[in-house]
Amino acid sequence: MDRHVSTSQGLINYNLTRKNIKNMNMRIGRDGIISVSCPLAVPLASVDEFVSLRADWVIASMEKIKTQNIAREKLAANCFNYDDGDILYYLGVKYQLAVVKKSRASVVLSAEQLIVATTDLSDKIKIKKQINKWYARQASAVISSAFDSMAVKHAEKFGENFVLRLRNTKSRWGSCIPKLRTIMLCKRLICYSTDCIEYVALHELAHILVGDHSEKFYQVLSTVSPDYKDKRALLSDAEIRAFVNVLFA
């Protein structure tokens, strides 16, 4: 359940989960999401007070996480310049870029490397285009396949005959137009694990039944993706996000 409370430090948004426990607990993930768990019978007002009393700690922790994430992003961004030996990500796995000179251009993924063959090692623009085209092809095939797999698996709940569109969006992983049964997924997901891609697909499929992000929506999502919170958190990996921002700039 998503909630917010006004405190001396401003508005604090948090996610509340009721459990069969004795005490209330709070944690803040690397993605900055505040999660609170409480006993089943505790009133919401008491939970809000619990959060409010810890406002100073929450704000200090959020600032620390923000600083750490910025440092990770800068480190990752500085490590990828389309040069031989740079680190890149594909389906959540880290690979090393190997740029080699050959008479014919190609891009091949091995167990540990993305091998880019080019006729001119000094032509970084061409190398960049080769890599970007390879990622675009993979995104089209892999993301579409992952979506189709989830749609077929849960056809009884969400129905059939969807229109899938892939876009290079910066601010969202996906979107859904229920009336048109049209779903958009972001091409950038190709850099994240298959679990992440399937989670976003299921998230958007859940919007076929519930258009907003109410408690009812998360109840629907939980039936098809019980560990959706863990998968959602993976999308906040600072190093992958920094690489993605360079690749899809």
C-alpha cells in the first residue's frame, strides 16, 4: 500500500505492508524506496506517526543514498566510451567490450565479451553505430519474446490480442492503454535481466485490469509476480542505469 505523511522535514512517501509480526520496521532501499512493515492490527495513524518520528533519519539516509548513487553513475559513465576494454551490460550481465580489426564488420556476443569487428579501429562513430544497432536488434527480439511469453502464460487473467510497441523512452519503463489493449515497453530494458523485462511486462499487463497504482492494482500484480518488489528494485541499479544513459543517449 502506497502512503505519504507530512513531517517536519516535508512529505515522506512510503510503501506499507501488513505482516504477522510484533513490531513495526522500516528500511530504505538503494533505489530510495521507503518500505514499512507493521502488525496486522496496527492503525494507519500509528504507522504514519512511526514514520514521522523518524523523519530526520529518513531524510539523512535518503541524502546518503542519493550521493552514493550519483557516485556510482559517474563511475559507470566514465568507464564506457566505446573503447576496447570498456564494460557494458546486456540482460543484466556485465561484459567486456572487445574491438578488433577485420575486413568485415560484425558484432558477436561471447561468454564474457561483446566482440566488435571493424575495418577502422579509429572510427569510434562507426563502432558506436555497430553497437547501437546490435542492441536495437536484440531489444526487438528479446523484449518482444519476453512479453509474448508473459501474455500467453497469463492469458486467462488478462486476455489475448495485445498490440506491443517498443520505444526508447527516458522517463518510464512501459505504459498501457487498456481500451486499445496497447502496451509500450522501453528498449532500454535490454540491458537488464530477463526477470526485469518480464516484471515490467506483467506490470503493464496488470494495468489492463486496473488503470492506476492503487492497492487493488498491486494485489493483481502480486498474483502474477509475487516478488515484484525485488525485481523492481533491480531496475534501480546505478551502474546499469548510467551505462544505459550513455548507450541510448
